[in-house]
Amino acid sequence: MHPAIPQLLELQRLDQVIASSRAELDSLPKKLKEADAKLSGARAAVAAAKDAHTQALTHRKKLELDVEEWRSRAKKYREQSSSVKTNEAYKALQHEIANAEGEVSKAEDLVLEQMMAVEEVERRVKHVEADLREAEQAIAAEKKQMQTQYGGKKKNLEAALVEREQVAKRVPEELLDLYVRIDRKHPGSALAEARGEQCRACGVRVLPHVLQMLKTETDEEVYRCETCGRILYSLEPIPHALPKETANGAASS
Ligand SMILES: [Zn+2]
């Protein structure tokens, strides 16, 4: 097995970290937008309640004008009644006055009812406005948390990029080029463990002599899976320069 395999495995681990960090960072604007979208329901409720309030006020105004109109009619009839000549005309006017006053009273009742309706709508406006404020606070907190996570992930990404550069320097150029080419085809898994006589990436059998060479520490060849083309490595014996958790991480990919 080529002595730079441990560095390549580390490179692969870092490339996985870099790819997943980038994917998470790229998803942030969408997540922020989704969080904002959660407010649209609460905002629509406020707009609807305010609309209902305007309509209720308009209706109250109209009913108040009705009261005014019937009052002025009653007043006009009373003024006319002082100048009528006949008894019949006087009686007719009295009838009109009584009718107009009845209408005033009915219209006043309606105004009262509408005032209560307006108050009810005002309570609803306050209620949905409070709901909206609460939702806004919750979303603001959620977004703040996302921004904090974003900051952390960005740092991780930057650290991984710096580390990758360092590790890449320790890999022979030709081998690095090969790794990059295979990684382009199989992102995050340019290397595959050869275990149980199989390439663990594609499942196809690895020839016994290749397995044997992979386990030979003095061997410096690069072996690739004949089927998927990935660079093969063996963890038996575990390459000594390789930290254990790195080996496990790469093996499970
Ligand atoms: Zn394979």
C-alpha cells in the first residue's frame, strides 16, 4: 500500500467535512426564508382583523347618520305642525313624527349593537397583534440561533480548508491529481477500503494478490478497484500514521 494513503484518507475526511459544511451553509438563506414564511399566517390574521375593524367603524358611522336623519325628519315635522291649517293635516304630521321618533329609537339601538361589535373586533385586533408579536419574537430567536450556528459552521469550514491544504502538501503530486480526479467522480469517496475480499464502496471482489499487497507495509504501489476505480486501502495492519477515529470515519463512508 502506498505510504501516502493515510494522508489521502485524512484528505478524504476533510473533503467530506468541507462538502457537508458548504451544503449546510448554502442552505441557510432558504432556512431563513422558511422561518419568515411562518409569520405570514399571523400577519394575514392581523390584516384581516384590521380590515374587519375598518368595516365595522364604517358601518357604525352609517348607522349614526341614520339616527341623525330620522331626528332631523322628526324635527322638521314638529316645525311643520305649528303651521298646519286642518285637523287632518295635523294628525297626519303627528303620525309622521311618531314614526320618525320610532325610527330614531330603532336606529339608536342598532348603533349600540354596532358599538359592541366594534369593541369585539378591537379585542380581536389586539389579540392577533399579540400573537404576531409572539411569533416574531420566536422567529427572531430561531434566526439568531441559525446565525450563530452559521458562524460556527463557517469557522469549521475555514479550519478544514486550512488543514486540507497542509495535508495535501504531504501527498505526492501525481497521487493528489489521481485523488482529485476520482473524487470528482465519487465525491467524498475517492478511497475505498478493501475488506472481506471486497471493495467496500462498490462491493465487487478484490483479487487476493492485491489484498495481499495492500497489507504489505513495504509495498509502495497504488491499487485501484478494477470496477469503480477508487483507490484501495486496507486497515489491516492499520497504517501507523493514521489516527484511529479517522480510519473509522473513512471506512464507514
Ligand atoms: Zn470498487
